[in-house]
Amino acid sequence: ELKVEQNPLFLSMQEGKNYTIYCNYSTTSDRLYWYRQDPGKSLESLFVLLSNGAVKQEGRLMASLDTKARLSTLHITAAVHDLSATYFCAVALNRRSGSRLTFGEGTQLTVNP
Amino acid sequence: GAVVSQHPSWVICKSGTSVKIECRSLDFQATTMFWYRQFPKQSLMLMATSNEGSKATYEQGVEKDKFLINHASLTLSTLTVTSAHPEDSSFYICSARITGTSNEQYFGPGTRLTVT
């Protein structure tokens, strides 16, 4: 059974600071996703990482994937209040299982002025 | 492109009644759709995988007779919560995968169900 673990689960940080959210998963996968969820809303797709060493950046967020370590990171640079949300990583099982996703527990990020 | 809608966006029903939630792919065909449930402050849990023209595949622990899924067309899947109870109150989110593509899922806006 695929398990996906995120840490930290709660993160309170000041504006302007940097921090990293970690996502570990237990079995081989060929793609990993990062999503953002605002309160009462559905998921917003941030990144999809397809291969070992993949790095993607959008604004103050940068995601990376190490398939050998089964680890993905979401790095926040110079945080701003608008980044406050819950962030989920999700891992897709291999192709025989189609696109079934297993989600991490989520990291609730609060950026304080 | 790749827009998924859900209807209703929120619904309140009385205990013992049934409620139907629709998931539509607006600008693409989706052979496969997924239904997730999310309780407050928790992650998304996959309930079932809905395949057009065939029976849905339910995850372990999800009662197929309680959560009826119908995927009668390439753009519409429905989830019916039968004999709803307060513990079924949750945020239900569907996603859809474009027919013929690999693995990208597009998520709907979610439906907030409250059972009183």
C-alpha cells in the first residue's frame, strides 16, 4: 500500500522567511503532484514532477523530486501572506493502476505579517 | 481548457434522505472520473473510480450500496449518497481524466454536503 507523508503538518512563518515542506512516499511512482487548497475551496494544481531530479518553479514556490530517496520538497522563498493555504502532495501509482492518486496529510501554512 | 464542474456546490439534507451530486467535464471527454471525500482539516480520500459505461471501482471501506456512482456519458458522473446520515457530512470533490491521455486529473470545485 502506498503511503505518503508530509511534514510539517502545520507551519507558521513570518513574511520574508524561507521554508521547506517535505513529502515522502513509500513505493515507486512515476509522477508526483503538488496542490494548493484554500479554505472551503477545491484543489489548485501547482506542479507535476515527472522524473528524478525534476525541479519546477513558479513565483516564490519551487518543487523538486528525488525518486531514489522517494522524496519531494516544496520550497517557499520570502513568504508572503497570500501563500497562506494548505498544501498537498499526491503521488500517482504506476501506469497499471492508471492515474489513481494518494494524497499526503497536507501542510497548513500560515504566513504572518 | 480542462474545466470540471460540480453541482450543487453545497447542499443541506435531512437524515435518511438521498442526495445526488453531479460532476461534469465541460470541455473534454472523460472516460475516468474520481470521487474523493474530505473531512474538515483532513486530506482527500479516494472513494471510488468511475468508468464510463461500466461499474465503479470502490476503495476498501466505502459502501457501494450507500454511495451510488453512475457514469453514463463521457462528460458526466453522478454520486448519490443514499440514506444520508450526519456522519456523511463532508466535502465531496470529483476529478476527471482526459480520455486517451496519461495521468493528469482535473479537479472540480467540490460539493459541501451537510446532513441534519
